[in-house]
Amino acid sequence: MGRAGRQFRALVWKNWLCRVRHRVLSLAEFFWPCILFMILTVLRFQEPPRHRDNCYLQPRDLPSRGVFPFVQGLLCNTGSRCRNTSYEGAMEQRFRSPRFPAAAAPHQKVDNLAFLKEIQDLAQEVYEVMDKARNLQKLWAERSKTPGK
């Protein structure tokens, strides 16, 4: 038997001696997971499972759609509620009509007024998001103050 075998036997022997000398600790190490399992079992039978309807959350934009829609989705969809119906139909229409039709068809002539209107709408949305971010920052500052200061 090699050196590793002797070391393993020595560790097993030391472990056995520790278990024999500290019987209460050994019993506690054995019964602790059993007690936790029993507590979880009792709680499970006291509170039976309830049937819940399907919950569909509104899909969020991915970074590949653009930085602004992604960040807007992160900031504005934090409190989104679930619905019983799917968002699939609404999302198909959203993806078929791009936000900037002029960018979707680069070879077509750009209508200046429509493009300016889209840019104006985008600027308005950026302003609204920045206003929400400012309000969140103020709320964060108010709630992070300690009562003693």
C-alpha cells in the first residue's frame, strides 16, 4: 500500500474517533437534514398547490434591436404585469413595421418630414425616459438616507 493509502486510512480513523468522542455532534449532523426535510414536508402538506392561469409577460427588446429600445425596456418594464393571453400577435405586427421605415429601405427616397417626425418622437421618448430616470434617482437618494443623519 502506498503513501496515499496510508494517509486515507489515517483520515478515516481520525474521522471515526471524532464521531465516537462527540456523539451529540454526530447525531446533530445526521438529524439536521432530516429535520429540515420534515419541516418542508409539513409545510408542503399544509399549503397545497393552487392552480394558476398562464402568465404571459410582455416581451422586451434585445440589445440587437438597438441600445435605446433595450435600455428603455429595462427601465420602463420593471413593474410589468402578466396577462392571461399571449403577446404574440402584437409582437408580430411590431417587428414587421420597423421604428424607422427610412432605415429599413435605404434605397428608397427618404421623406424629410416623416423622418423629422420620427426623430422628434424619438427625442420626446428620450426626454420621457430621462425624466423617469431623474425621478428614480431622487427616490433612490431619499430612501438611501439613514434616519440618524
